[in-house]
Amino acid sequence: MLQRGYDMFNSRRLAAGIAAFVALAFTATAIAPALAEDGVTATEITLGGTDPFSGPASAYGAVGKGSQAYFEYVNDHGGVNGRKIVYKDLDDGYSPPQTVQLTRQLVEQDKVFCIFASLGTATSTAIRPYLNQNKIPQLFVATGASKWAHDAEQFPWTIGWQPDYESEAIIYARNVVKEKPNAKVAIIYQNDDFGQDYVNGFKQGLGSHGNLLVKTASYEVTDPDVSSQIASLKASGADTLLVAATPKFAVQSLVATAQQGWKPQIYLTNVSGSETVMRAATKAGGGPDATNGIISTQYIIDPSDPKWANNPGEKLFKEIMDKYVPGGDTNNAFYLAGMAYAFTMVDVLKSAGRDITRDKAMKAALSLNETDNVFLYPGLKVQTSATNHFPITSEALVRYDNGKWVATGAVIDARSIVKSEK
Amino acid sequence: MSFFRLDRVAAFGVVAVVIAILPAFLPSYGSFELTYVAAYAIAILGLIILTGKNGQISLGHGAFIAIGGYAVAILATHAGVPYWIGIPAAGIISGLVGIAIGIVALRLEGVYLALATFALAVSVPSLLKRFSGLTGGVGGISLTPIAAPAGVPIDAERWFYYVAWAIAGVLFILTALLLEGRLGRSLRALRDNEIAAISFGVNPHFYKTLAFAWSAAYAGIAGALIAIATAFVSPDSYGFNLSITVLVGAVLGGLESLWGAVLGGLVVEFLPLWAQRINEAAPSVVYGVALVAVMLLMPGGLAGGILRLFRRTRPEASAPGATTHADSSVVAVPVQPVE
Amino acid sequence: MQELPQQIVSGLATGSIYASVALALVLIYRSMGVINFAQGEMAMFTTFIAWQLIQLGMPVWAAFGTTIVIAFLGAIALERVVIRPVERASQLTVVIVTLGLLIVFNGLAGFIWGYVIKTFPSPFPTTPITIGGASFNSQDLGIIGVSLASLGLISLFFAKTKVGLAMRAAALYPDQSRVLGIRVSWMLALGWGLAAVVGAISGMMVAPVVFLDPNMMQGIVVYAFAGAVLGGIESPIGAVVGGLVLGVALNLLGTYVEFIGNDLRLPAAFLIIVVVLLVRPAGLFGHVHVRRV
């Protein structure tokens, strides 16, 4: 390395370089005074949230967009208690380090009132300690994990919303035991917390009949298809199949099952129970036989199912989509789910009153008795209490018959099954 | 000694002072984000050693970041190992794995190495999920959040900021020192013309494996810092995107100069956080375009560009972005590993 | 054991997906000596273009044809603007540029069309076929058929046409080719154009099966790489055979080797890449080159 003198000409450039560096460092980290505010002004209340708008889980981003659209609708109809709702929904790419940093930004820089519908189990778990430590409500976490309720004592500021996957699997397991006590059950599941929750819940629901489960097979979201998994499940001799798969892979599972000439009784996760999925599976699977008789559950309306065309929730959904999400796919149930979440959030804001605080909002969230959520399956309620942290526990059992989901008439509360056995 | 040139010491001193006083002017989440910058800078420093100084392409360094993160998490939760031991342990464990991968990498070159490391990066989440007894599987592992030690009057975020940057500073100086002498010359010689270097007595197996292990160790330390700051590790954090991100940061920051690590760290940390407020796809497009633009126009990256401001002579002709005459007739030939 | 024929047949079906993408990879490699990391994303992007054309009302086959032309011209333009300046630069530079393209195409697709999964019409009928206890789909046959047809055309092109010969010469002996009057630079552009066409075709065949979204190729591309390496990164036949063999091998490993199961396919692909590159870098069908010093 050459020894170079430190002459005047160089030192000016050196200073310029360092100044550039310092300027870069300062602008990169917005300087702001560290005050603690509520995210509430006279005219606005600001909510924060994180969703995967990019990356491998980006299909779920539609949930956040649905919520956003509902809030805009509410704002145009007078807002809540005289305030407009501002929802800052940021993209965390489904990566917990991103979620953690973005959430801190939302809380400390954007001064949000609370975190609403953070999507993803791992991501929401990562921010849970921080939010609870700082007494910031983490409301209506957007996943079907059951840990939000199970851990409520340790993390009282966190609450879920949708019926959890474990409960749903318990419903299916009970149905099997009741309808077909000699069944041989196989499960295909996505190898993540979503899929594993179903496996665990199903086993729990089988109880002493655990021997009914003969084989499970997982798939990765990086797999192009699941024909291999279906083949090995078929070879196990099972006559019942639980499909715990996200829409794309659910279609593939149903199609592969039909193609390989296997006709088990199929239970399908409601995440993939939309009419869009069923139509795609019927078409690619060679006809109605591919989807006839499938049992699933529903707790929200399916926008792609024509039977709901005159349902008030469906009509509202279409109206909101038309105005606030132009070009959005009105068959995509994720948008509607987002609206359903947002409906409950608005309910909480309303009942907490005009002089709202985080404490009041949390109390309101834990004393819900919402019976008018138009986006829910008719008759379903959102209810919470100090001892019940599962807002929605009931689901309607439905069966797919010749191109239509038909209600079996049974609306099952999975949590009460579990409770009654304790 | 020529190592302690006045302009270098001055630059380092100024930057060190800035880093030391920044937390006073920033809210705690600002210090928190800058902690991640330190971690990324350390990982990128490793890539500068491996790719910038030694010419080996790795698209899989996310794997070592994952190993570091999980190492500190597993040691803490299964064996109660405190973080101040866990961080160097993470570096050592990653370094050991780096030796293994480095030995395999000896037989692969250029695009083939890129391809193999690409495949490695993509496989990491699967491996993490599989050995769930140790790694907590898909649910991940929660770590105890950082806390400032008793008696220290600053909050946890700022405390850890200083810890991370202190580690980064030490590694920075260490790297510069080691690269100054024979070690650095051997690495660069192997990068520029391996056959010639061998004929001069440089042992390629030793130095190339060393470069891999060294950069892996740094990535492991970075992974440990990230895991502790996030207080959570899960397979989702360590997908292919992470490996790409770190390499992008190294290239944009600049592979020629160690300062590229800090600039790269700043880019990697803040570009996604801010660009995505414009549009969720914006960071990707900006990254990609910037990457291509930098390679075409300014192969030395940001650091190279800034350095050019106050250097009269052109930077080393053997920087990775430039062509070398000896190779130009061979570049277009499918280069297979020799024997 | 009755499962075995089904696993093999399913493996061939999945493998055909890998084979079609691997073919595009091999084309670029043959013309330029580099692996185009952006190949999968380019294929995905062109498939989105086809989807958009169909949405705008164009009949399916017209959309396919138009997309192929767009892919060809677009890739040549891309090569001229972005790759040509770094044609003679180090491998690192080219790798990074293709990585940059990967990121850009993925981001652009997300920006323009969003991340919601879309269905894509299949050019083939989807009637199930069962032979000897193993079931597959006429669509799978279609994919294999098109891959083989592309393979045949490409092999013919390289072996029998003047342009094909010129391309091979330009890749192997660029300086001598220039002396002979071959426009080496344009041969590279042509290589990119052809690879993009093959990529577009594979994307449009694959999308009906894996559904269309910006991330659709990310899982496939690693397996396509592994298949190409296995078959021989320079050999079009190798790409197709390698892809098919990989599909079957991964299925069999996944089913019968408990340790690998269904969740370690990606690491298995990684191992295959490494082992092949170490033991027989030319793959099953390639030729070993000696590097001139």
C-alpha cells in the first residue's frame, strides 16, 4: 500500500466523504422526539398492522387490503365516534425480523393506537412480547393459531379472532368418529404451523380413537405439486382424507386424488373451501366426482358462491370492493375475511367510546357480544369475556353436493366440546 | 507502520464518533434499526473477504446467518448459555460449517459455486423445520429479550446498539489488519490469477477454505446479533431472500473496500423499510435495477464511488468488476472444475 | 409396492416441469457459458404477459403465439442493453447481473399484477389416464410432448443449421469466430432470445398446474438447475432427461427413504447438485472440457 500524504486537497474531499456518510446516516434514521402518544387525535385514530404483501406468503396480503377497504367505507359513512380510521398496513414479507422492526416503527414513530390483524403466526409471535410489555393492544391476530388464547394469561394484550385451526380439526375428527368409527384416516398437510395445527387438532379430536389415523404426508410450499404425497396416502389404504392445504395445493390435492382413482371421504380446511377452489378442482379433476361429498366448515360468507348473492354481507362486500378495491378479484375470500376482521375492530372502537384509551379498547375487545357482523355465516357471533379469549368458536358444517355447498344444519362450537371434556 | 495511515485513522475515528453519539439523537427504534445495520455490516464484511478479496461467489450465506441465529437461540434455551458467550460460539460454529462447505467449494468455480450455494440457501428452511426437536420446527424459538446489565443507565435497545457496533468495530479493524499482510495478498493473488499464485507458492486449498470459514464465521455472528435483537428465530426468517439481500448489500455497498460493509448494511436495512411505504413491490424493483446499474456503471459500489472522490489514481485494476487480460480468452468457455 | 408405478409416473409428470425449464437454462449456458439465474422469473413474467393478453380478450392460442414473439424480442433487447456490457467481464459480474434481473422481474410482476394467485388456461385437455395402476393426466403428456418437441427442434437447430453452428462456435471460440466473420455478440443475443422462448413456453405449460403468481417459479427453478446439472449443463438432451430423472428420483427418495421424506426434497436437490459437480461435472450427457491456461 502506498503511503500517501495528507495534503490539503485530499482533506477537503475526505471531509466531503465523511459529511456524506454522516448525512446518509442521519437521513436514514428519521430524527423524532421520543414522546408517548396514543395515535388518537380529535379527528383521527391510527391503527397499525403488518401483512405479507411480498414474498412467499403474499397471497394473504389480500386480507390486509380488505380491512383497509372496510375502514375507508366506514370513514365515508361518518367514521367512528367522530373520527376517521387511519390504517397503516406495512409489508413485512412474512419475515419476523422485518415484522419486529416495522412494528416498532409503527408504535414509536407513527404512534399507532394499537396493532390490528398482524398476519402470520411466527411474525405475530415475534412482536407479542414487545407489544405486551408496552401495553399496546395486539388485536385480532390474523391467523388460526390457538396460542393467542392459550397464552392469554402471560400475554393479556393479545387476542385472536378467527376460529382456530385446532378447533376446526377437532370438529372433523368428531365427525369421523361419529359417522364412521372404523374409518382409516390420512392427512395431507402443509409443513408449517397452519398444517401442523390441523394434525395436532385432529389427533386431539380423535381422543381414544387415535388408531384411526393411519398416515400423514406433508408438502412444502416450494413443491410444484403433491401427486407423490397423494400416491403414498392412497397406498396406505385410507378411506378418509383430511386436506389441510392452502388453496393452490388444495386444488392439486383434490385433482391428484381424483386422477389416481381414489375416492376417500374428504374433509377440507375452510381456508380452501371457497367456490373458486371447488370449481377449479372439479374442472381439472375430471368432473363433479372430484368434489362431491367433501365436508368442510364455514364461518364467513364465500364471495365466490352464488348462493350468497342476496346476502346483505355479500352485497356490502361487492359494494366496497367496487368502490375501494377497483380491479380486485371479487371472488377472493381473503378480501372478505379482512373486512370481517375490520368490522369487529370498528365495533371495539365504537364501544370503547369517544374518549378512548388503550385500556378501554382492550376491555371492549374482551367483552364483545357481536351478533351483527354481516360478513359472518348467518347466526354466528363474535363473543369474548375475561375467561373466553376465543372470539369465534362456532362453525357451520357444510357438504359439497353437485357443485354447491349445502348446510348440514349443524353449527358446532368446537371449544365447548373441548371444555366439556376437561 | 503503513497500516495506520492518517486518512484511514481519521475516517475510522470520525465514523466511530458518529456511531457513538447517534443514539442520543435518535428514538429507541432508530437505535434498534441501526443495530441491524451493524449485524448486516458484519455479514457483508464476510462477503467482502470471500467474494471481493478472494473471488469466490456465494449465494448461500443466509445459511450461515441461520446457523448463527439458531446456535445462539439453542444454546440459550437448551443450555442456558448467556448471550456474551453465545455470540462468539455462534461465530465458531458457523465457521466450522464454513470449513466443511469451503472444502467442497474448492472443487467448484464461478457459476457452479454460485449454483451450489444458491441451492444451499434454498434448502435451509427445510432443514430447520426437519430437525424440530432442536430447532423448534416451524414454531421457531423465542429468545429472552435483551436487557441492559444492572447499573447501566441506558435502555436495552441502545445498550445492544453499542454491543453490536463494538463487535462490528473490532471485526472491522481485525479484518483490515489481517488483510494488510500476507494473508490478504494470498487471497487477492488467488482471486486474480490462481495458476500464477500457485506457482508462487500460495496454497489454494488452505486460503480458499480459510476465506470461506472466515466469512461464514462473520455471518454467524451477524445471525446471532439479529436473532438476539429480534428475540425470535424461525425458518421463515432464513429463506433464499436473505442470501440474496446480503450479496446485494455487498455489491451495492462495494466489494473493493471494507467501508462497503457499512454502506451495504445501511442500504439493506433501510431500503426495504422505506421503499415499501411507496409500494410493496418497490424495494424489489429498486434493488434489482440498482444491482444491474451498479455492475454496469460503478462496479465498485457506493464505497468505490465515494473512495474515487478522494483518490487520484484509479482503484486496483484487479477489482472483481473489471476484466483481467489473462482471463478474457477463457471467460466464454464453459469453465469446468479442473480434473 | 403397488405404489411404485404411480410414484414413478407422478415423478415423470413433475419432472417434465423441471425439464422444460432446464431446457431454457441449458440454451443460455450453451451460448454464453453462464447460468442465467433470472431464467425462472423471465419465464414467469412472460406467462403473466400471456395471461394479460387473454384477459384482454385475445384467444388462448393467439396469446401464446404473441407472447412467444414478445419473449424473443424482449430477451434480445435485454441482452443488448444489460448483458452485452458485461459479456467479457468476470463470472461474478454476470452472476450478479442475472441476480439483479431475477429481483427486477419478480418485483415488476408483483407490482403490475399483484400477488394473488391466478388460474391459467391449459393448452391441453385434462383427462385422466390410467395405465397399469398408475394414473396421470393428458396434460402431463402434453408437457412432456412439448418439451421433447422443443428438444428436437433445438438439437436440429444446433446440429444442422448454419446459425446454430455459428452460435456454438461463438460460445466456444469467440475470438476465432470473430476472425471467421461470425458476429459473436449477436449470437449471444440470439441465444438469449431462444432461451426466453423456451422459457415462455415452459411457463405457459407449467402455470396451469402450479397456478400463476410472481413466486411460482421459485420452487421449480432449483429443481430445474439440479436436473440440468444432473443431465449435463451443456446438453439439451441432458436437460430433459435430467429433469425427468430428477422428478422420479425425488419422488422415490421421498417415498421410500424415511429420512428424506417429503420435507427434505430441496436439500436432496442441493446434494445432487453438489455431488454431480464434484464427481462428474459434465453430468450424464455432457462433455468434459479442459480449461486452457
